[in-house]
Amino acid sequence: MTKLYPAWLSDAVFYQIYPPSFYDSNGDGIGDIKGIIARLDYLQWLGVNAIWLNPCFASPFRDGGYDISDYYRVAPRYGTNVDLRRLFRAAERRGIRVILDLVPGHTSVDHPWFRQSCRAQRNKYTDRYIWTDQGMDFRRHDLRTVNGYAERDGSYVTNFFWSQPALNYGFAKPTQLWQLPVTHPACQATRRELMKIMRYWLDAGAAGFRVDMASSIVKNDPGHRQTIAWWREVRAMLDAKYPQAMLISEWSNPAAALRAGFHSDFLLPWENPCHKLLLGARGPGGASDQPAGFLDRRGRGDITAFLDVYLDCLRQCRGRGFMSLMTGNHDLVRLRQGRTMAELEVIFAVLLTLPGIPFIYYGDEIGMKHLDLPNKEGGYFRTGARTPMQWDGSRNAGFSTAPKGKLYLPVDPAKNHPTVAGQQENSNSLLQHVRDLIALRRKHPALSGEGEFAPIYARKQACPFVYLRRKGRERFLVAINPANKPARARFDAKLLQSGKPLAPKKILVATGDQISIDMGPVSYAIMDLTDSTAGR
């Protein structure tokens, strides 16, 4: 059967980089593209083979770069277009692809298109954004509007902050005269421009795009039918001209996203329950007062609730594409918050042995903490997850040679904060642990994104959780006990469809038709059943 996605996605492991916080190459206190190039050897050593780069385009940075003022130009603080092309080439030489963050739904109020759209006299960009017909518009809309901003008599629709006016892709069901249909020439012009932007960066060497707010393109669109139709046009363009390019959506509905032509879809905590059911609800204050996910040392989560949703998503993806769980991202509280390093090891073991495409947020592989910081560039509580990468024990944790007061954000002030250098020297560190898991996943197709997944032992509000991954002749058994107490599983050996008896292992014992697994607190095991050799 012909795959509906590029073959390289089957064993992809992504690493997300927030540009101003990764590595500062010129000592101005802000990370940059040359800094990313300088650290590519580290990513190659870690074993990831793809990067998701948060927005790096020209912007006034009222929302961390998600308010773009020029889609065709790299933000000067990060470097130049030439630097970005150099990154694409340097990464490719190391077997690493780079996808960019595409923000199709809105621009900055500083974008030249929007400035033209604000004018009272009609022009090329008058209808490129969504405007009501009254500047003093205090009527209630399902859409959020900003009033009293422009010269023209109208209020503009915003997708997020006031500074992010919505581009006009049309309304599936217009109910007001100012709501244009998707066939309107201005809406069609917006669509053509977006595809032009995508082609520009794909021709420059980008390997694809993560699409911000992908489901919000067409307004008043029941069932997202017109939005899906539009993305299918984009996918057709990619299949014809850039068949190896990836599209991953911020949608959290794999059935809709894959139908729309995306190759993968993020399962985000504010839209899809999988993330919360697995990792719990994470607030800035930590996990103690939040609903527990299964991967919680208190043992109060329910793996069956997770599986009820996850297995349905997996069925929707099978053969068509993937779903993606992440350790965290620029919008979430850090994974480390309220957790020990041992807990992080178990979480990485799960995320790197489940189907789909895993994403590692920079710094999570060493257990960076979420800091309590004031708002920076629209980050608000999210600011604490965007602090500088901690490379070593030198000044500013090796992130920058700039004076402390000039840093984009402060480095974790704790004397014992984790660093890459410190954990590279420790064979038992979280970093080495993550590296081993990535290598194991990429070596064995059964553990890849498209390997089969079968729960073997899953009980309501109980541990452990045991599942089988298989592809071809390969079979791996994964056992997870996140709770801070011992756990035992006992199940029928026929569930493993074993063609030969299993030899007793450290935690696994086969007795007749029964298999038992005894696990210590906060632990996991990955067992290769193909040749009956046990992993750690």
C-alpha cells in the first residue's frame, strides 16, 4: 500500500527550538540562527533527526514572533535569510531536517498589508483582513474584534492578542454583509499568497511546516469543511512539487487534520484529552493541586481513560499519518515542574515508545525547570518555559557571553541547575537516558511511529501499564509503573502471541500459560521479545 506521507516521518524524532533561547553566537543576549548552527553537533549526538523552529521571521514580538510583519525576511535579531539557508544545509549534512513555524491565520498590526487595509480609501489590501462595517462596533460577535483602531470605519477581527489581526480566508456561511464568502477575490488572493510563502521557504531548503492554529482559517465553518478543503489544496501543491515536505497541524483532532492533508497532528492539552490523561493538567504552580494523569507518582491517574481516547485517535491515523505527543512546548509549563528526574525518565520512556512522531522541547532532555518570571513578549505564564538553554557551568550557563542584564530571559539561578555538559559526563543522567531511548527507537522499526501498538495489561486506576509494539518479526514489550510504589501485572501468555517460551528475566517471569511482571516504584522496562533479550 502506498504511504500517504513521506517515508522519513516513520522514524522521525523532533526537537523543538525556541530561537531566542537556544544559543547566542554574537553576545547580544539573544539566541540566533548562527547559534543553532553551532549546536547542531549536539543534536546529532542526541540522535534527533528533525527540528521544529519556532517563528524566526520579522516581527515586533508582541507574541513571541507569532505576530509576523514580513513572512519573507528573517528577524534581524536572529540573523539573515542567508543564515537560515545555511542552517538548512548544515542540518541536512548531519541528517537533520528543519521545519518552520507557519502562521497563516494572522499577521502583526505592523505588517504592510494590514497598514494598507486600515486606510479609508479602498486598495488592494482592504479586504485581506476581516473587518466589520462599523468602527464603533459594540455588537456581540462570536469573533473577537478590536474597535476604534483604524482610519477606516470598521473593527478588525483578531485571532489571539489585539495585535494579531485575522487574515481573510472567507466565511463558509456568511451571515453579515461584511463577511465575505471563500470564493471572494480577496480571500482567494490571501490563499495564493500563503502558498507563495510556503514555496519560497521550501525552495530555500525548509523540510516543511508546523501550522499554527490550523483549524481556524475559514470562519463560521461548521465541521471545518471549507478549512479542510483549503488545506487539501495546499497538500495537493506539496504532493506535486515537494513530496518530501511535512505538514503538521496545531489542530488536536487527528481525524479532521489528516483528512485535511496534514501528515501529523499535535494532541494538545487544551483541545484533546490525551495529553492531560497521560501527563496531567499542568499549571504554573506545579502538579500538586492539578488533576493527575497516568504518569504521576501519586498513582491516581487512569490509563484506561487515556486508552479510550488514544486508541480511537490511533485508528483514525493508521496508514494515513500520525499524531504527535510532546514533552512540552513554548505554550506549556515545563515537564520538570513538580517532578523528579526519575519521573522524567519514565515519561520519556513512554513518549519515545508510543506510536506517532515524538517532539522534545529544548531543555526537557536535561530536566530544565519552569521559572516564575514576569511577562516577556506576550509570554505571560509561558515565559517561564522559554528561558535560556543550559549548556555548561560557565557564565550564563554557556548560553551567552553577554552581561547578565542583557539576556533575553534570565538563566535558572539555582546553583545545581542541570546542564548538557554535566549530564554528558554522567552515564546515568537523564540526558544519556533520553539519548539511549532515541537510539533504540530509531534502530527498531517496531518502536517507530508506524509500528503496531497493542495494550496487554491496563487496569482502571491501577499500575503498571504493559503494551506491545511490533512490526514484521520484531516485538517489544514495554512495562510502565509511574507510581511511587511497587506494582505487579499478571496476564495470559497468549496475549504476546509468543512462538517460543520466554526465558525468565529480571522483572518478567513466564510460568506455564501465565506471565508476571513485578516492578519497583517509578520504573519502566523495555523488553525485546524478538530474540528474548531484555532491555533496561
